[in-house]
Amino acid sequence: MDLKQLEYFVRVADLGSFTRAAAALDIAQPALSRQVRQLEVELRQTLLVRNGRGATPTEAGKLLLEHSRGILHQVQRAREELGRVRGALAGRVAIGLPTSLARVLTVPLTRQFRAQMPDASISIGEALSTSLQDGLINGRLDVAVLYNAQPSEEIDLSPLTEEELVLVTARTPGLAEDPPPGPIALAALAAVPLVIPSRPNAIRMHVESAMATIGARPNIALEIDGVSAILDLVADGAGSALLSRNAVASSIKPSSFSVRAVCDPPLRTRLSIATSALRPTTLTQKATMALLSKMICDLIPPVTET
């Protein structure tokens, strides 16, 4: 076995396709297939089942996949430790962000990362918290920011801050918003048609749980996964939404929306920074986590009680 073969095998297994893996690795598909086949011959095991829908690991493949991720991660860590000897942080860090934060953080985070760690590389993806957590567990992500994450044996969590959820409605064109609308009681949301993500989205589950504690249920008008699509539907009059202020502020046209705080009780979601508990955290990842934590806490000040 060599590291390149293990890297190729892991990428095919993760992406479920030789075609997608070849594109991600920027190599020809025949060369990729040849390397994986050589690995199978050497180990005398069929590692991947190839079919018209792609490639899936066999039982032997799943076992090797677990070891390969650990081997490749340790190699990366060794390189970074050696880089530290010469005063450099190196390696690649894959970060996952919720969409509402990705829009406001991607550019400044990339700029600060390059300035502080010029020998390292960064990739940033955006998705719902459930998908980000899966990415941490399967090794596609190194660091993720999660909403309302629950402790588990597979991820390590570090609390960051709380973010307020507000009721977002379409603003009537030409009408000034002076004074701004007052808060709306949580119980009153039961009468408001909502455009909301589907389960098990973290915000959706939090809204349902909070309303259940006061004996109420949300009025679901539409289930849509994706902040942009939700805001488009709100602007079109399909209903209202419960989102963070950052989600509205970072939209293409924030002036199209009116926001109202929720009270009695307020709706607040917890933000945490997460890493896999199954793999060691490298020095570059730790430096990235420190940078990300500071930027998020600067962006979202602690919620004050009123």
C-alpha cells in the first residue's frame, strides 16, 4: 500500500463514484481505477462494489476505510508538526458552516486564514447542521459550526454563543417602517403561516420544541430546505419565517423584509464549534478553530436579558 492509493480509495468511497472522485482529484478516471485496482490486488480483497449507480465499499472496504482515514490524518498531522518546527502551520482544513453564517463569514474568514496561515489551505462548504455533522463523522469536514448540536460520542463540541431567531415577513414596497414592529409572543406564532425547513433541521426542531413547552404548535405553510429559497418565498408572500438576523442581513435584498423579535419566551439557538471525536485535531485545525470562534463571537455578541 502507498498513501496515494489510500487517498484515492477514500475519495471514491466518500463520493460513491469513480467519476466524481476523478474530477475532485483532478486525475483521469482510468488512472484512478487502476490505482484502486492495484490496491485490491495487493490486499487480495474486493474493496468496492462497482455498479451502474457508482461504487460502494464492501465489508473489507469499510474496514480499510476506517483505517485509511486514520492513517491519512496521522500523516497530515505529522507534516503539520514538522511544519511547526520551522514556525509554519500547514495542511488543509475543511470547514462546514450553516448557510446564514457562510454568507457573512466566508470572505473575511478566508482572508484572515491566508494571512495567519499562508502555508495552509482552506475549503469552506455550507449546509444544514445535520449534513455538517455527518460530514464531521465521515471525515469530509474537519471543523463545523452547528446549531443546537447534542453531545455524542462521535463529535466534540465547544459552545460559542447564542443567536436570536426573529420573525421575518415581507415588507410592503413603498411603506416606511417607522416605528419598527414590536415583539411578537411565542404563542402568537401559532397563527402565523411559516415557511420553515423540514425535519431534522436544527432550527425547525428548536421551534417545535419551544412551542410545545407552551402547549402550541407551529403553523407550517411550506417546508423548504435552504435559507435563500425560504427568503424568496417570504418575499413572494407565501408566509413568514423564523431565521437569524444575520440570515436576513446577508440576503440579496434585506430591505425587502421586516423582522420582529420573539418574546415570552424569546427564541434563541445555541451555536457550537465541532470536531470529530474519532480523529485527533491537528495544530492547523486548532488555529482555525480559534480564528473561527473569535470571528463568530465578534459577529454575534452575547444575547443580553431584557
